[in-house]
Amino acid sequence: MAYPAHRLNLSFLFLVLTLISAPLLASLPVSVNGQPLPTLAPMLAKATPAVVNIATLGHIEVRQNPLMQDPLFRQFFNLPQQPRQRQTQSLGSGVIVDADKGYILTNNHVIEKADKISVTLHDGRHFNAKLLGTDKASDIAVIQIPAKHLTALPLADSDTLQVGDFAVAIGNPFGLGQTVTSGIISALGRTGLGIEGYEDFIQTDASINPGNSGGALVNLRGELIGINTAILAPGGGNVGIGFAIPVNMAGSIMQQLIEHGEVERGQLGITAQDLTPELAGAFGIDRQNGTVISRIEPGSPADRSKLQVGDVILEIDGKPVHSSSDVRNRVGLLRVGSRVTMTLWRNGHTFRQSVLIERAHLAELAGKTLHYQLAGATFSNLPKKLQERYGAEGVLLSAIKPGSPAWQTGLRKGDIIRSANRVTLHNIEDFKRAAKARRELLINVQRGDSAMFLLLQ
């Protein structure tokens, strides 16, 4: 029987494709956990109930033209009183990490400056959340909901991750509702991105979009390996470069936030720089990784431990140091009062030195971290000569940006803040503690030989 040429060609092509694909089909598994083909569905059925949607409401100050604040000007032109604040809304995600206590890990930028935090669970239940603590430098926050019958994600050990491991992102992109994307770990230890103060990111090509912030990055066992935080999006959309905070870092910060409401960062008292091939050659060390101590602060823990400028830090607590960022991250996340064992190289010899981590003393304090009306101001400890001149302690307003919110309140460079919320100030750490968790800030300001109270609302 004769066939048209095109029909014969199609039949022949189908036969060839069948023969070629037969070995490939034969190599596929017949079933996995009772499923005809590999699937992530069983793992996701256990993991997705632990990822929540977060919605926040807040207020921000509206900058106004100075003429609009003049009642005579408004009366002459019959202009209504303009609102000084406007409401803000944001959406994000969170991860339940303790089902019994209702603890939820998320990003600081998801709940920052929120007046109200609402959490929606996978089963549709809604709860108002309580903020337990937040750390802007690492972009981690912990909230709590009064709910029962919750599902929590088990925590993995993010130090064991490898490039090429599979990863799954779960979150609430664009407010669409819970969404799952998959990919691999593209890189580890990403730093120097300028996203946060403490950076040690997991990079993944699992699709992360706005609204995924605070959501979960999990492995194929459904264990939490990271908190999705940011994306690199030159064109405004996802290009397969997303970043997550490793769960070991997030978990360490979470414990301090739950116990103290803030992170007490420690210090060694050193300035360090990366060990480049050129520096390695100059020092005569046969190493490509490490960090060189370039300065030691007098009286610091490093100084008392007899560390020296030119020492090369090779390891901290047995873990290799690859860059100065490694030192900053590891020391900055340790609890004050703990000790670290450092492996160092000096003049051709390797040795170990134990160093006590002490509280990091603030040199300056940005006003915007205290109250939105202090944005644009910088505070520092009052120099001894001014303490002697005025016979009292306080905090110095050391710099102020003209036209900023702090400037508009009437504050000026050289003002001395004597007290905040009726707490006498001895240093900028006192100022930070007195202003914490208060929307209103009552400060006593001294300028020259006069003084006044200023209420910031």
C-alpha cells in the first residue's frame, strides 16, 4: 500500500524518536514513595504550613513645604490643614520556627516601623503578631503569634551546604499567596553586596521576588537552610540571582532577640584587610586565604591578648578565615563575654590565641535609629572637656544635615542631650536604650547656658 511522501516521512520520524527515547524512558524511576514520577509534593505538604504571609500597617512622616505650615498662609489662600503622616503598607513572608511558642523568623525590612503586624497561616487563620526583637544590621526580626496547632520547620546546618545542592524557596511574592519555586545553591558566602551590615549570603537561582522576603529556603528534606532576603534585579524582574541569610546566622541572632530584644555585638578591637597574593608574598606566607591585622585599638581585647599588627588570622574556632568579612561576621555575631580561639601566623610560625569578646562601644549613633524626627542628626559621646565645662554628662549632637527632620525640630550642631524619656544620659548607649520601643521621645536639650524639653511624637 502506497503512502504520501509526507506521511511516510512522519511515520519514519516517529519510529526513530521512539527508538532513541526508549533507553531514556527506561532509565527513569518507575516510582518514588508510591508516586509514578519524582515529585517534591510530599516534602512540600509538610513544609508549606510553616511558611506564613505577613502584612503590616505603619505611618511615615510627610515632608511639607514650610509655607504650608504657616497658618496665615493657609488662611489667606483658604488651604486645608495638610496631614503630617501617611499610612504605609507592606507584604512579606515569615517562617514558623517554634510551634509551641509561636515564634516566627522574618526580615527586619518586612516589619520595620510597623504599627500593626498581621500574620495569615497556610490554613487561612489570621493573627496579630507581637514584635519580640529586630536587628537591622543583619535584617533579622522575630515575631510571635498566640496560635495553637502550628507547624514549624526543622533547622538544618547551613555550614554543611555545598554549591549545587538543590534548594526550594517558599513565600508570598507580589501578594499572590503562597508560591513555591526551585533551583540550586549557586554560591555561598556572598559578601560586599551592600545589602546589610553583616553579610554571608546563600545565593540561589530559585526564583525570589518582592514579597518573598522573610520566607523559607529549604532543602529537599524540608529543613530550613536560609531566610530569603534580597534579589539582584537590574531590570526590575527576577534574573535568577537571589540571596538568603544562612539559618545558622539567623538562628544565632534569633536567640539573642528572644532573650534580650536586641543583639549585643562584641568586638576584638582590630582593623583587618584581606590577604592578597601580593601581601602574602610580602609577608612570606604560603597562603591564599586569610586576613591581616592592620591596626589594633589600644586597650582592646586584641591588645590585651598580645596580638600584633601584621599577624595573619587563619582560623577562628577551627573554621578557616577567607576574608576580613569572615572575621567581622563571626565576631559580630558572638555573645559578649564568650571566648574565641584564633589560629594566627606570625614571622613564619603558627600559634593559637584565646581572646575574650567584649561589648562593642558605639562611636556614633544615627538619629534615625532613635526616632524618625531625629533623621539627619548624628550623636556621639560628650568629650571630657565639655563634661568639665558644663559639670555634667550627656550626649553631643555632633553633626546635623540642614533641612532634615532633625533640623526642622530646631536641633542644631553642638546641642547636648541631657536626658531621654526622663533617663539621664551618660553615653550614646544610654540614649539608644532610653529611646527603644517608644514612639514618643522626650529629650532635654542644653544649648549654651539654656535648656528646654522637646517632645518628639
